[in-house]
Amino acid sequence: NYFLNAGISVNAGKSFSTDYQQLSYKYTAFNSRDTISYIADDSTKTFIPGTLGLGITFGKINKFTAGFDYIITKWSGAKIPGAGSYAADSRSYRFGIEYIPDKYSNYSLIKRLEYRAGAHIGDTYLMIHDEQVKEYGFSMGIGIPMRRTYSRTNFFFDYTRFNGSGVGSVHIEKYYTMGVSLNLYDFWFIKKKYN
């Protein structure tokens, strides 16, 4: 009744042909603007690095699942015109659990609900004033199964915070995300052959 799954995913980096333009202005005390340089190059190459992901899950069938993911992208090796030293290697650690009290309960909807919780922490690819921006967050969700079917309605909430890595950093952004999804399985649209 127990299971253990492990996996790895690799996404190779790729180069692109891009058009690059750089425009610089000079402003005077009289609020007038003068163009001091303009650079255009349609042969600039952009390189987006690949991503490596590792994951493992453990659980008991129809009861609980616990999982961990590690994702890394070598953004320091990226070549993006104008980005300069604003990119650093990103790393992300993600944890999640799901618990179902009694998946096949005939008397209690509460016991059939799928309760989910997760957390994520990591270093983003963005550098601001020589500080790498950190990411922290947690999420919660619930799945409501429909009777006599594998379809379900899912509700979720996520909170994510971004801020600098140094003491007293002021680069802070907070995001709150709420959503709902409806998962319909194919046999909803299959005509019954027997009644």
C-alpha cells in the first residue's frame, strides 16, 4: 500500500538570435532631452541556461503523499544583452503534503476531502545592488471530490515573499494568490453502453 517515486528532469540551455537596441538620453536643467547614443545590433546572441530538477515522493495509496523537489538553473552563465551582472544562479526547494482521512467514506464528505499544504524557499535569479533576491512562501489547498466520479474541484491559496539577502534589505514584494480549478475526467463525455 506504500509507494516511493523518484525522478530527474533536465532541460538543456538554448541560444537565440535577438535584436538588441540601446538608447541613452541626456536631460538638462530645462527639462529638455537629447539623445547621446543609440546602438542597434540584429546579430546579438542570447543564451538561456538549462534547468535541472530532482524530486522524490513517498506515501500511502489513497491516504497521504509527501514530496520534495529541488530545482537549479545556472543563470550566471546566461548571455542576455543589457542584463550585465543582474543574474545569479537560482535554486528552489519545494515541499508538499496531501492527506485524505477516508477516500471512500460513504457518510462523510469531510473525510473524503483532500487536504494539501506546501512551502517553498530559494534564491531567485535576480541581483539588486549586489544582493541576490530570496523567495519564501507557503500554500494551502483543498480538493473536493464529486460523487461517483474521479472528478474534483480544487481550491488553493499561496503567499510568496521576495526580499534581498542582506540585513535590512528593503527590496520586498509580497504576492497573494487564490484560485479554483475543476478537473473533469474523460469518461464524463463517454456515452454509456449499459444502463
